[in-house]
Amino acid sequence: MSFFFIGMDVDKKSIYHKGWIDFNKNGVKDVFEDSEASLESRVANLISLMNVNEKTCQLTTLYGFARVLEDELPTVEWKNRVWKDGIANIDEHLNTIWNQEKTHTKYAYPYSTHAETINSVQKWFVEETRLGIPVDFTNEGVHGLCHEKATPLPAPIGIGSTWNKELVRKAGEIVGREAKALGYTNIYAPILDVARDQRWGRVLECYGEDPYHIAELGKQMTLGIQSQGVASTLKHFAVYSIPKGARDGEARTDSHVAPREMFQLHLYPFQRVIKEAAPMGIMSSYNDYDGVPITASRYFLTDLLREKYGFNGYVVSDSEAVEYVSEKHRVAADYKEAVRQVIEAGLNVRTTFRTPESFIEPLRELISEGKISMKTIDSRVADVLRVKFRLGLFDSPYVEYPKAADKLVHTAENEAFSKQINRESLVLLKNENNLLPLDINKLDNILITGPLAKELNFTFSRYGPAFNPSVSVYEGIKNYVGRDVKVAYEKGCDVVDPDWPGSEIIPTELSAKEQADIEAAVEKAKQSDIIIAVVGEDELRVGETKSRTSLNLPGRQFQLVQALYATGKPVVLVLINGQPLTINWENKFIPAILEAWFPSTAAGEVIAETLFGDYNPGGKLSITFPKTVGQIQLNFPYKPGSHAGQPGEGPNGYGNTRVLGPLYPFGYGLSYTTFEYSDLVVTPDLLNAQADVNVSFKVKNTGKMAGDEVVQMYIKDVVSSVTTYESILRGFDRLHLKPNETKTINFTLHPDDLAILDKDMNWTVEPGTFDVMIGSSSIDIKLKDSFEVKAVN
């Protein structure tokens, strides 16, 4: 191994011995240095050797280069900084954010250079601090590992639209393997937030709106990441994804959810993933619940998370969550009191874009003043150390083979996988008269238009890889058709107009330039056989703090689409967007619509393959598309009557005043082929409350093209002691079927799948009839049967 040092005065005596490292440099193999000792004895031994300064340093994050840390490599000045006594973790060190130039560094790439540099930083902490406690190197990973040229993944809403558990597990394995090779030991992924308000800017970073669907995919991502020997940190705990009115940014508070709904919807994915995948990390959110900030809530961070759900890792705060306790929520008189509250509540590590001293100094004051007990501090530190031991950092703190990173990160196989998960994220929303797939032999002229046709910014993410080559939709289609077809381009309009978003409330007239841009696209459309319009949202319109008030196509895009349609030429709409759009007119009049979400760098290639039939889209929506924001909240699952119509006749019928029903329901998605469901068998049909139920049925591809079908199993509790949902998702699978091929699908329902929160807020399987419904969406039910749970005698 090679390490970089700048003026380090390293002890000549080696601390590295066969089978162990003398971290505290005392010449003795202490219990915490003994890999054969039990985990708890190692943790207890190390804590007994730590002083207050060292303990408090294990309770905060040092944000990496160009955020807080000014240095890429250790310097002599580090001996004068608070981390001379160690640090819990270093976040996003040398990873490179694509649109933050200050973070760009020569140490990120080649990959081996980064691994060697991380080793250098780790070596400083091992050799230059008194106890040598290794650092947990954390990084983001929801769009793929947030590192220069790592393997890119589509936005999580696209990953959710694959409904492919095996694929998501593989994605997690890639993220974990690349992290390990580069020296990162803890990945902030997956996001388990339940997206119930389509206006919320971070919808694109969620798997969807249904807790079961999110739990299943989140479990696979967590298992995949941790299978590679790195930690998975779930976010954001808890009830974070539904700020009142979807207001984000300076708001970030005030989630209004009833307790039963909170447990059944918003906590369900966390409970499941903690139980079934044992993640080593949790990120606490910066919102409050019922007046209490989550990060200052013992109920959430200790009673629920640890005592009820069994979480045994460590909790980091989301950025500013601690500061908001006093600055925004104002439940603490000052920041120092906020620090006391969060430590008492159960927070382990403060993480934000501020110096670690800003947390450590008030924490030390609180300890010296007797306002926080050493027993509490030891407990919080133990949680952090426990994870570090579980990660093997006290047995092998360095990347063992840095040069191997060049062969392990973003391989050709990884790139092929990246394209496949992008393909499977595509959802076909409309295909009137089978306009798609396009027949290249019947086309002479294609117009590609729209503000996102040549745009690339949506293929990158603040939370994903930087600097990978990216292919626009225009480029992808042009490359696909080659010289056989003439491809014209005209932008047509910008993503937004100068008055947006105000123009969504008070419309403004098109400027002369805007009118001319649309007319230029129309003129080229008249000369074309087919129009491919690439419209929607870009990176500047979607994401954290970017919630919207309208879900229509922003700017002048709707006028562009209308003008293109008026030419009489067939129009294919390709949607690039991070949240559902209220495309009612487009759905009524445009013959073909393909939902691409925020694809990653292979966007143009996979969209071209799909439009021309080399790939048959099989994704399904993981979130409801409302017809208007006036319907929100409109989601699956929903309570009986909550989505009901209005009586037009009878004693209470005074006429309709609302638009009803979704534009596209949860689980919806079309294909270029057709599928037939048959032979549903549910056994047993009478059972005790703790028995399993077996469900089987057959699916046949009845079309002429191979394709994927996402089969979905819904359950309805017919009569219950409290109001339950109209139906709930309790099984799904993605199948690939050749023409005329039939497959048998088997699902097993466990007692937990039938449980409800009863009147006393206990999870209970109640006696009665349960309907089993098999379909290709939450609305399109193909098969139905039932079983009965017997009453206890």
C-alpha cells in the first residue's frame, strides 16, 4: 500500500502486528484490538480507555473536502483541530458533485488514486490519534454511488417503477461493491420515505407511494449494499415526506398524519427493513411530528427505533436537524439546549455542513455542567463503535488492494446493468392504435423537439455519480436510426418561461420569441412523418426544496405540444420528470406517451431502443397520477369512500362539482404485447390467524412480442374492527414471457400481511373474510378469490 503524507511525524515503531493492530500504541493487545473477543467486550473495553474529548469526537461528522474539510490530504494543522481526538465519520470525502465545482478533485479518479487517498486519511487517524479509532467513511448512494464515474442508476422513482426485486438487489450490490473498493464504508441509501403528495420535490428520490412496495425494494437495496461489507443507512426517519401542502425548503416541518396512518404507511417500510435486513444506520429527519422534532424525540429515536423495531446501529442527523430544534421548531431556548435534547433523545452523530467543533464544544460544556450524564454519552458512543467493529474497521481499517478499484468500479458489466435498470424503469402510459413501436422502415423524416430533447442535466444527480458520458434523447434516436432516416431537431421552447412559476397562477402572453420558437418547431413538424416531443421537468425544477404548486407541464411546453398536435402528424410524447404530471389534455389527444422519469446517462439509448421496439417497456407506476392538484391527496392505498364520487341524483344529489378518479392509477403500465391471467388457487380457504396462505395463478403472453408483466396481489379485509384500506398490496413479481409462454406464479401470505392496528393500536389478525385480488394494476383486477380466518374459540 502506498500512502501520502505531508510533514507527518509518525512513530517509527510499527503498530501493525500479525493478526492485530496496536491502535492505542501501548505495546499490548487490548481486548478491543483482539478480533477473537466478543463484540460487546471490545466495545466496553475501548470505551473504558476513552476520555471525554475522544468520546465526544465519536458523536459528530466531519464533512469532507470543500464542504467543511479544507484539505484533501492530512496536514500538520490537523493536530490542532478537534479531530486530533478522532471523529465518528467523514462524509462525502473526495467524491465529486457534478454541479458543485468546488468539490472537484484530482484524487477522485482514477479509482485507485481515491482508494489510496482514503487510506492516507484513515492512516492519519489510526497512527496520529491517541487511540487510533478508525473513521467510518460515509457517502450518498440513492442514484448509484455519489462518486466520479461510478455506475449510474436512474432516480429512485424510476427504480421503483421497475418493480424488480432481483434488479434492485443487484443495484445495491453494485453500490456496495464500488463503495468498498473506493474506501467508503457506509452508504446513505435507500430512501424509505412514502411519497403521498405528488407536488413534493423529492418524489423523484422515493420508490413510490405504497409502503409494502417501498419495503420490498428497500429491503433488497439494503441487503445488496450490506452484502459487500459496508453499512446501509436508511433515510429519512420519520414522517418526512409529507410536509403540509408539500411545502419544502424553508418549511421542512409540520407533517399532518394521524397515528394509525403514520404506523401503517410511513413507519411500515422502516419497521420491515430494520427487521428483515438489519441496516447499520438510520438518518433522522428534520421535521417535527405532532409538535415534537423527530431528532429531539426519545419516542422516535429510542422507544420506537431501538426498543420496538430492534435497530442496533447508529443514528445520524439529516443536515440542520439539530440546529432546527432551536432555530426553526423553537422547542429549545438556544442551540446548546438543542444539543442536549437530541443526545438525550437518542441521536448518535450530528451531521451537517458545519464544523464538528460547533457540536462538540457545546456538548462538552453540557457534560462538564452535569446536564448530560456520562452513562448517556457512553451509550451513544457505544452505538457508533459497535458499527465500526461490525464493519471490520478495527481488524482491517484500510482498502486492502487500492489498485483493484480500477477493475471493480463501473465495469462493462456494471454499465450493461445500468442500461437494463433504465430500460425496466420506463412506463408506457398510452399507445393508441399501436403507434409504438415505430417501424423504421416506414419513416423517412423524424422531428425531435422539446426543451429536454438535447438536455443532459436530468441524467446526473446531487446524490449520484458525476462525469459519466451521457446520451441525450436526440442523440440516442439519431444514433439508432443512422443514415436510414432523416432526423430534424427544433427545441420549440425552454423548460420554463421567464415568469414561471408565477405564470402558473397568472398566465402571461407568449413573447415574440416564444411564438417564433413554437412556429419553427411546427414548420419542421409539417415536413416529418412522426414527431417525438421530449417534455417535462429538468434538474432545476425537481428535487430537495423544489416542491411545486402545479403539476402541469411547466413553461410553454403545453402550448408547444398543442401546436404540434394541430399539424395532424402523429406525436409521441417522451416524459422526463421527477413526479407525476397532470397531463390530461395530452392523455386525451396525444396517441403515445412514454414515461421515462429521470433516467441516468444511458437515457437516449434506452429510450430509442424502446420507441423502435428493440425493448418492450414493462414498468409500472409506483405512484398515482392525479388529474389535478386539487385532488391531492390521491394515492394508493386509500380508505373506503375517500376516493368516492358524488351523487348526481336522489335526495342528496345536487350535481357534480369535482373531477374524480386518477389519470393513471398505482401499478399501471402498458406493454407492446398482451397477457392473460388464469387458474387462481387460494389455499387453505379456512385457517387460523397464524397460518400462511398460499396463492398461485398463471400468466400467459398472448401477443406476438416477448415482454415483461408485473403481476400484483392485493388483499381486502372485508369487515374489520377499525376502518382499513379498500385494498392493500401484499405481493408482486416481474415476469419475462415469450410469445405463447405461460408461467405459474406463487405468493405466500404470512400473518403479518393480514394484520391491522386494532382499536387499542395493537397489530392483530382479526377473524373474517379476506379477498385476494390478482391484477396488472391496483384497478385492473384479473382474478379474485377469498379465504376466511377463523375466530378464536
